[in-house]
Amino acid sequence: MQVYFLNLLKQTKLRMSVIKRGSHIWLIVFVALIILQCEGRERFYRPDLPEQLCAIGLIDIDDTLSYNICNNPFWPGGACSTCWVDSLVSTKKIFFEKSYQTEYSDGSDLFREFKFKISDEGKDLFVYNTDQPVINPFIEIPADLKFESGQKYFVHAGERDVQDISAECTVPDMPPEPCLVSLRTGINTLDLPREGCYFYGDGTLPYEPEKYTTYTQRFAEIEFSFSNINPDSYYVFFLIGSPPEYTPLDIEYPPEYFPWDDGPGHFASNILNYQILETNTDGFIYPFKGGQTIQHFCLEYFSHSYGVGCMTDTLYSYFIDGSKIPGGTCTMKILAQWDNVKYIPSFVKYFQVRIMSLPKEAYLFYKSLYTYKMERDDPFGELININGNVVGGNGIIALCRSRDLIVNINQTGKMYDPFF
């Protein structure tokens, strides 16, 4: 009898041990399921919402240029053979996308039977239609299309499978005229990248890699100001670099046209990024949607054979609210940098400091994007509504006005010469 009870006690303890281990296993499985169901900071489960059209475009009605940077037929040797990017930069483009959700959609972002028009209160000014399926189309407003400050214009777009969108645009006033306060230029000597096509020799073949180990990067500190009498105004700033002039009709290209190393974009103007050194007006820097700057990159064809091509890079711009300008005068000092290793143009004759006036809804759209970016990781932050003027979809379409300050640089010297 005593042996029986001892065996029963052992079996009971064994069962309790198994139960405890089983409980631990179920607890671990339960916790793992909870963790796996949690979303990361950048992912959100959304309801199955209908697709909508998204459109973004800030159209500078005063800019008459298109910056076809790396496809210039007058570059020696013809168009750049390694520029497999769309280097046509324009400030008159409107970009379209679909807001489909990959978990609920077939993944097709094709636009079918795409249509677009812009009109005033009386007639259509520009109409575009295509029956060919396209992916994420964009519309470039013709440079000769005329708009007037204070006037209202209407944009309409659509495609076969989703609801049409529309936007109402009122053209703001011309921005104030900026004036140059100060200009300081100089040179920094940097180590030449010890790889690929960044090895430069003395002009003979084969190249002598040790001929040059440094190169010169030029910089300009540009301080400018403008007066603002309208508190209900909003601005964004751009910097455009233009190279020395050339004469494309001179087929032989006299040597004085090439006092330095050349490459893709050598003759092209380009919208550049810049740094803000000082300003008396608070604002924010944010990527300009649809905008881009074009830069050099080094491509290796095969072993020890290289070429210089073009690549796109994000364009950043500085936005301000005119009512925040202290005393009605905005002052700003920016830093521009350029060289013949990364930047296009490699050699600059003058800069255009561009002030573009925005409608209020365009400023608020970018401000809401910036605020969301700053607060998205804050668990206690308020919900951010992305403002816009697109009805039936998402985004912003705005007509803007601009004014340029020309800052002459008159750069001299070659890539390796230590003078400006």
C-alpha cells in the first residue's frame, strides 16, 4: 500500500510538471502571436478603400526654360551614352499616380484612357488625351501658355478605372524683387577619389593615376534680401547654376571653348541644392515633389574601363511664411558648392537665386508633409492631416510666380588650378 501511494505521488508530480511546461509553451506562443501582429513604425493596416488619383505639381508660370541637362547634342562626342535617366528638368510638370493598396489591388498602376485639361472660366486652355496605357504619367504645361495673377484656373484629370479629380488654382502675385547683399567666393582643395573615372592623367594615354591626387571644389556664399509688404504670402527658394556661354554653331569647337575638363552636362544649367548658413526668417527644408537635380556618376563598363554619366538626386527647397518675416525684410545667406567630380554644371558663370511665390494651399500642403515627417515617430504626437486642393483624390496642383536674382561668378581656371 505504501509503495502504491508513492507511485501515485510520483505520477501526480509528473503530470503537474507536464502541465506547467505546457502552460509555459502556450504562454510563449501567445506572446509571440501578439508580437507578430504588431505593426512597425512605417507600416499601417488600412481598410480596403477605393483607388484614387494623386497629383502633385507646382507650376512656375514665369520660367520659360527646360533643363535638358545630359542630352545636349553639342557636347563633344554627341549625347551622353551613359545617361539612362530622364534628365529633362522642368518647373512646369504635374505628376500623377494611383493610390492603390498592394494588399487589396492587382498591383497595376497603369493609367488607361488618361485625360487632362486646364481651363479658365470661359474656355479650355490646354487639353491632353491618350488611349495608350501609361505608367504614372506627367503633364508638362507649355511654356507659351499665359496666366495672370489674381485669376482663377481649373484643372481636370481622370482615367478609365477611377474617379476623376479636379483642382481650382488662383495665381498669386509676383514675388518681391531680391537684391544682393554680399558675395564671397573661394576654393577648397579635396582629395580626388582613388577609383574609376576619377583618376585623371596629363591628357595622354594611358592615364597616369598619380598625376593628380587632389582637385578644387569652388564655393560661393550668397547673401540676399527682399522686402515683403503682404503678410498673406508664401515663398520657396531655388538655386540655378549656369555654365559659361558657348556657340553651338562652331562645329570645330576652338580650344578656348574647352579650357577645362568636360563631360555630360558641361553646357547645361541645373537646379542645385544649397545650404542655408544664416536667415532671419524661420522656415523648413523639404524635398520638392517632382523636382530633381542631376549629378555626375562614374560607371564601370568592364574591368578598368570607365565613363562618366548622369544620375538624379533629390532636390530640397526652403519654404517660408511671409507673415513670419521680422520687420518686413527677409535676409538669407546660402552656400553653393560645385566641382567637376560630382556637380553639373562643373563650371559656373552665374547663379540664379529664384524666389517663387506660392498659393496658401501649396504652402500648407508642404508644411503638413514636413510636420508629419518630424512627428511620425512620436507616439504622443497629434494626427496630421495632409492638406491639398485636389478634389476627388489627393495632392496639390498650383500655379506659381517667380523672380530671379542674377549673381555673376565669372569662374576662371581649370579643374586643378588653384585660382578662381
